[in-house]
Amino acid sequence: MQKLLLRLTLLLGTAALLGGLGIWLGLRRGYVDAFYARFASPPARSLVLGTSRAAQGIKPDVLAAQLQRYEGPWLNYAFTLAESPYGPGYLSSIQRKLAPGTKNGLFVLAVDPWSLSLPKDVKRGKYPFLSKAGTLQRLAGGKGPVIFPEEQSMVSQLADVSQNPNLDYLAHYLRKPFYQLLLNADTAHVVERLHPNGWLEIALPPPSADTALLRRRTADKLATYRKLAANSSFSEDRYYGLLETIRFLQQHGQVVLVRLPTGAQMAELEKQYIPGFDNRMRSFTDISHVPYLNYLDQPYPTNDGNHITRQAAEQFSQRLAADIARLSN
Amino acid sequence: MVGLYYALPARWRAPLLLASSYYFYFSWRPSYTLLLAATTLLDYYSGVRMSRLGTKQQRRPWLYLSLASNLGTLFIFKYFNFFRDTAGALATALHLPYAVPVLELVLPVGVSFYTFQSVAYIVDVYQGKLAAEQKLGRFALFVAFWPQLVAGPIERGGQMLPQLRQPHEFDYDNVATGLRLMAWGMFKKVVIADRLALLANPVFNHPRQFDSLALVLAVAAFMGQIYADFSGYTDLARGAARVLGYRLVLNFRQPYLATSVGDFWRRWHMSLSNWFRDYVFIPLGGSRRSPARNYGNVLLVFLLSGLWHGASWTFVVWGALHGLYLVLENWSAPLRARLAQATGLAARPRLHRALATAATVALVAYAWIFFRANTLPDAFYISTHLVQGWGHLHLPQLQALMAGLGRHFVAELVVAVGAVAVLTAADYRAERGPVSVWLARWAAPMRWAGYLGLLLATLFCGIFGSSQFIYFQF
């Protein structure tokens, strides 16, 4: 037994040493993916929240520079529509990411109809077997609680969201082999780069450089969202999730709801999909005194008819910061 | 677990294994543990009762009861909806009323494996080939032994029960061999199988966007994927059992070096092939009946084998295709022998063998299309478009094929080809004798450098957290 343990210790120890060294080099010099840096950064006191539109469209460093009255560090903690629509999963992740003791943070919540929708055929769970309320609801023909599609996603599941290196993320959610971390050291030729402050930079050529390509990307994106619109509807459960998120964050600072600019055709699609969306968002101003800033129809160039370009993200973040500063005065 | 296992007094090790096996199953879906326990209890009791009865006629009711319990479980959980849907489609075509409800049941993991293992046990006891196990705990461990509970190998009572009766002391060679097998199995799964899946999946999920080269590459990728996946799982299972002191049966013996389809089935999923041979083919008369009856038996066995894999027509066609291959192979044997003589191939055995292996691999690969395709129309599309469109290269198709590998697809291809080359070399070496014996002849520093290389290759090139083993679904 001793011989085996000694040999195993030597073998596994050497493997761990060399493996650890390689991964450390990869994390230090290379690039992981479009999510990891947000989970490896320290807890933040001011957050940008939402889906991919906010992830690419709002630069926290620009907000931080102009809105110094709010506590830092700042982090763009927006992910994707599949990972971070409003609901209990995203809220619990936000609660884990927010630095304890935050009193004067700024929380920019990007909203759009998609992040407040659910599939029409959403699965529903059963009420707890012994719950009296559940029994009564069942008797009254009530439906079971919604099973949010993102419940098993990394944002909902990852327990430690401020660990560097985040081994839990690397072991369970990294979708590429470790050796590729070392291949991504060349920053000059990559399309996607997640900055340490959480801003996702998509380094595509400006749309004017290839209008045919932009048209194709826009058509693809619109087709995807038309399908989504046909199979989804505005969800009161998600609306309630947003309300819960606002209530939680208001205890730690100022909350602002923002509807980001997007492509003209996408904006039109959204208006058709949920016509009264802006009114629903304005209701938060009445209920919770949360300002709602709507930039939907503002003409910013996009990469794909949905997400604004990196140059536009800079301009938009400047404008957003100026508008929030005006609100605060 | 292993530390505790060997730290305990010998008499407590089997109970620990039983408890851990049930905990393993319980942690997946607690309610189904009751199903496992209930069928185990019934099989145990049937076995014990049969052991006290003198004639087969007296034992028969207990055999039927046990078979009904095992095959009934399998039918309800795995096949009911398949037959319901098929009957429904038939009724609709004939304009007949049909209203059988769908059973919304989750398939118990490993049910195809542990029910077949129990059926083998109960038939062996009925035939008097095996003494019934008198200790319930030991029998329960035979059925639920965690290393092989969810995806085999399908063990036999005669092979496994004597091992369960022996004390298992710590043995360096057993543990070292087991760990080596596990490391090799892990490499096959995360470095080879999960990487090849990235090539195969885009095509099998949207086959109509592809033809010719892209389809051929995807089929070849799946062929490698399923071998590395299932044999990788088996190595992990056999390795884990070996660490605990148990020897599970060999399930794979370099199947892609087979020289005929019959030879392939003596090398691929051997525990299942042997099960069908012993409990279906031989009781049907085996090969001692007329050629027509023999061919009919072969076809039936392979249809059932296809159905065992999954309740879908794609699996049925896959099984039927293999049955057809074997029938044609047996029927054409004299003709092929004469052809080999006439062409001079018989005098060049190495070339003859290489050609036979290439033909076998091509036939097996063609059949894999039906195994992997999501629907029967998809399978027919792929199988008929493999040979179309070779006149011109479709760059967008190849780009779509490589898209699954990501931005570093060249590096990924290099890793995939390298890893498959290592697996192929290991298989060639294994044809000439056990790899462990060959490894033992290496100088110690070389051998340990090899182990270290394998671990580091798995760590750096493995694709983690993506997919479960293919055979877990059966």
C-alpha cells in the first residue's frame, strides 16, 4: 500500500504541478472565454446587468469615470439571453456578486422584451406535496410554479462567482480544452475579448466596411428573433423577477432601467412583439421610483442588427453616463 | 471510498460496496432505487425457490415470474411508448380509432443492463448451470455493483458471484492495473470521443445541409466517437472494479481490426453479443438447424439487439442491417474463398486480411449511420448522399463541419488525429498480446513518463463537462 501511495503521490503530484503551471500560464497570458473574467473578478459595488446587448453595449469604465459619486469597483455582469434573463437564477448570482456592505452603488439594468419573456410551452413544476397552499391552488385549477429554462445554466448554478482562478467554472463550464488558453495569447487578431471590467468587446470591422455581410448577419439575427417571438410571450414571472431584483438592489444604491439602442428592424420587431413594453417599464418608476431611460430608436450602428458596435458602445456609454448624472443632480 | 474499503475489516467491504452502489443509484433518482430493489428481491427469491425444486417443470413458474418482472420492467419503461406510437401511426393510416395514453416515465438508467444480467442469472439457475445465490446482500451486490450498474459490461452469475464470495485484500498489481485502465478510459472519453463528437454532431443534427465528403467525415468521426466513448466507459468500469479487487469481463477486443462482420461481433460489446448468443440464438436452435432457419435466427437476434439499444426504428434498422450483413457473409463464404484463390489473394494473407478489415470497417461504418441519425429519414438521406456531390468541393459545408471545433480547428484536428493514432497503435499492439505485459517491459522511467504524458494529455486536451456516455441512454 505504501509503495502505491508513494508512486501515486509522485505521479499525481508531478501531473498537478505541470498541469497547474500550464493552466496558470494560460490564465495569466491567454484568454479564457466570453464569461470567465466576470466570475474571476472581485465582488463589485456597481453593476451593469442584462443580456448580451448590455454585455457589449455598456462600458463600465466610461460610467465609472463620469459617475464617481457611486461606489466602485464597477463590473459589467450581463451575460446572454440564455444565461441571464431576469428571474431567480440571475438574482441569486447578482446577490453573490455584489460586494457586502455596498450602500451607494449604481445598478444599470438593461431591459428588453426578450429578457422578460418565457417560452409559451414553459414547463411547470408541481406544488410541494404537503403544502397547504399548493393543495388549495391545485384544487382551484392553478398551474404549478414556472421552471425557468435558465435554472441549470452556469449563471444560476455557479456558487462562487468571485474566485481567481475560478476552478469550479474551469472544471464545469469551460467549453474548450485547456491547451487552447495558451493559443489565445495573441490579442491583435481576436474577434471577441472580454475585458476584466466585464465589457465584451466584439472586434468586427465597422459595418460600413462590408454592408453585404452586415445585411446577412442582420437577416440571420432577425430570423432567430422572429422565431423567438412566435414561441414566447411576455412573462409575469419574469416581470416579478425584475421587480425582486430592483427591490434587492435598491437596498444597496441607485437603480436605473435602460432600454439599449438596437437595429431599426429589431426595434420594430420588438414593438410588434410587445407593444406596451415601455409602459410596463415606466410602471416601475411609479412603483419603485426607478428611472427608465429608453434609447431604443437612437441610431447607433450595430454588428448584426441587434448588438451595437464597439465604437458605438463607447459613445452610448458616454451618453448614458451623462443622462444618469443629470438624473442624479 | 477506496481508502475506506481497504481500511475496513474484510467482512464489511461487500456491505460497503452494496451501500455505495445503492447510494450511487439513489443520488440519480431516489424513487427508481425502489424499482431496482423490488426486481432484485423478486429475482433473488425466484432463484432460491428454484434451487429447492427438483425438475425444470417445477421451476418453470418461478422462471416465468422472474422473466415477467425483468422484461416487463424493460417493456414498460423503455418500449411501451415506442409500440404505442407505432400502433398509433398504423391505426391512423387505417383510419381506426386509437386512444392509448403516453406513459410519461423517465427511463431508469442502466435498466437494459441490469435486467439482462438478472435474466441471465435466473435462466442459468433454471437450467441448473448455476447454484442460486442464497445470500440476499450478495445477490443484490451482483445486480447493483456500481462500477458496471449503469452501462455494463453485462456480467454472468458464474463469473461474478464466486468473486463476491471471496475476501478482497489490497493487491498492488490489481490497484495499479485498475488505475491504468481508468486513466486510459478517461483519455479515450474526454480527448477522443468528446472531440470527435464536435465533428459528427453538426452534420447528424442538420444532415440535409451536407453531402459527399462532409457526410463521410462525419460518419467516420462518429465511428471513432462511439468506440472511444463506449470502450472508454468500459475501461473506467473495469478499472474501478479492478481497484476494488474484482475482474469484470472483457467487452471490447480491437473491433475495428475485425476481418468480417461476424468477427466484429466477437470483438464489439462482447458481453451483450455473448448474452444474445447464449440466451436467444442457441435456444432458437443456433446454427445446427437448416440454413434458412439459421439465417432467420441470425436476423431475429440482430433485430432484438437493435431494439435493445433503443426504442426507435433507427436502432431496429441498424440491427437488421447487421443481421443482413451476417447472413450474406455466411451465405457467400464459399464464393469469397474461391474468389480469393482465383485472384491470388489467398496466397498473400496480410493483404487479404487488410482488405477484409477495410471492407468490414466500411460496412460497420455504414450501419452506424442508422445508429446515430436522429430520425429514419435523416438516416436514409445520409446513407444515400454519401456518394453524391464528389465532383466539386463544397467549402461552406466543410466550414460548417469544422465550426463545431471552434476557432482553433486546425489545432483541434491535429489533436484529434494524434489521439486517434495513439488509440489505433494501442489496438494494433493489443492484437499481439496484452498491452500491460508490453508496458511492463519498458524501463521504469519511460513507463512513468508515459503515464505522466497520458495524464497531462487528458488534462490539457480533454473536453470536460460537456456530455455523458452514449450508452448511459440505453
